[in-house]
Amino acid sequence: MPLSSGEGILAATVAQRFYIDGESKVKIASDLGISRFRVARLLEVAVAEEIVRFTISAPLALNIELSEMVRKRFGYRQVVVVDAPEDEKDPGRLRRRVGAAAAKLISDLVTDKDVLGIGWGRTMSAMATELTHLAPCPVVQLGGMAGSVNENSLELVRRVSEVGGGRAYPMFVPLVVPDATTAAGLRNQPGVESAFRLFEKITVAAVAVGSWDPPESQMRDALGKEAREALTKRGVAAEILATLIRKDGGIVTDLDERTNALDYEGMKKIPELILVAAGANKSGAIRAALRAGLGTTLVTDRSLARALMRQP
């Protein structure tokens, strides 16, 4: 039988006081003038009718020893390695674990004096979903829209800025456009221009690392087959914010004039550039980024960290 509006409100009230405020059933019953048995029944109703929903999150397990090994070998300022062997065969779950670790790091690191830059990618989307606390600082979209409807850079900036309450600087433009003239015109739009002006003031940025081979990059997926194959022949191994990187760390500039994003030199100027990547298949992309001199901090998982340590 459907709940009456009065019964639903009472169940919600009881649930709020018990689950959120931590009050005992006896106290709730006394204050509301009902029996503690009815309180128990109302709590059961609140769960059954989905007035209350439970989310169980496994605590993050970090591999401190492996984190320190990677940090020392590759010269990062900080490395966070999530120890999640049970998730290594499930890319979605692994991205959520790494995203949660990145969210925790950003929550601890960012202050209201910072300007935060946000990239895009599936692991970055997981980070935004896991983020529950952030100092109220400006949040800047680092590149035009790429990815799916729910995981694009515009949506990420909206989510992150909502958590902290700081002003968002979004860019309602595509990441890659057909020609340089179109890109230049879009950069002159007021919203895009505002974001670009803030690039030089960014103090902390979190970005995903896309792998070109094996292919795991939302930017790569957005390009046509001919463009993808041409860039592969040019030796592209990774991309970060539309900056294309060869295995040796060299930068391929073929698309620079057609993209709306923070460029390579801009990334190198950011005091704290956090690279976020999950899965051993991205180890080659991470090494390419290292050789290009990009990244002060790495947030990743055990499988990728071990793959890095195995590489010569």
C-alpha cells in the first residue's frame, strides 16, 4: 500500500534523526510522542520505500611501499598507488578506486587561494563523482568538450565547482575543430576567453593521461580514422589535454592550431600538475609524459605502478 504523505514525512523525519543526527530510538519516540516500536517500523518503511538509501564504500587501500619506489625512481614529488588487485580485471571499478584516491588528494591539497584546473577522461569523471569536499576556489576547464554526454570536460567542471562552491570557468566549445580559423574564432568568445586568461594563474591541475597505443584516449576516439592513423605514424604514444606526445617525449604539434586547450608550455608552468591514470596498459603513456617533463604528482593503481617499474 502506498504511503500517505503524512506517513512519508514522519518516516523521513525519523530516518533523518536516527541515521544522520545519531539520536536513539528511545529519544526519537519520546520527542515525537510515539512508541519506540513504531520508530523501528518507520525506519524499516524508510528503507523499503527508498526514502533512505545506503551506499557502502570500501576504504581505500594504498600501497605505500610501491608509491615510494615509483616516486624515487621517476622523480615525482608525490605518488599515490591504490592497492586494488580485486579490481584489476574490471576497468570501471579500477577507475573508480583511482578516481577516489585523486579526489582525496585534491581535497587535502587545494585551498581557497588556489586556482584549480580540471581535465577530462573516464578516471577524471570517477574523481569528480567521489569528490565530497573542496575549498571554494575557481575551477577552470582546461580544454573544450570531449568524451560522452555524462563524462565530458564541461560536466566535470560543473560537478567539481558545485562541491567547493567556487566559481566555474567552463568552455562551451569542442576540443578539436576542423581548422585553425574556427579555433581562433571560438577562443575569442567571452566564456572561452575568460577560461584562457586564467590558465596562467592555475596553481593545481588534475589531468588524465590518454594512451594512443594501446588505444585508450577520448581525444583519439573523437578523431577520424585517417587522422588517428596519421598521428600513429608520427609516433604519438600519449596525449594530455590534446598535447600529443611521442614515446621519446617529443611533442607532435599537428593539431595544436585546431584544439581549444591548455598547451604543453602552459602545463609545464603549473606548480602542481597531477596525472591521473588507471590500468597497466597506460604505462607507456605515463613514460612518454615523464620524458616530456610533464607531471609533478601521479595517482594510479598497483598494476600500472608495477608495469612502470618493470620498464627499462
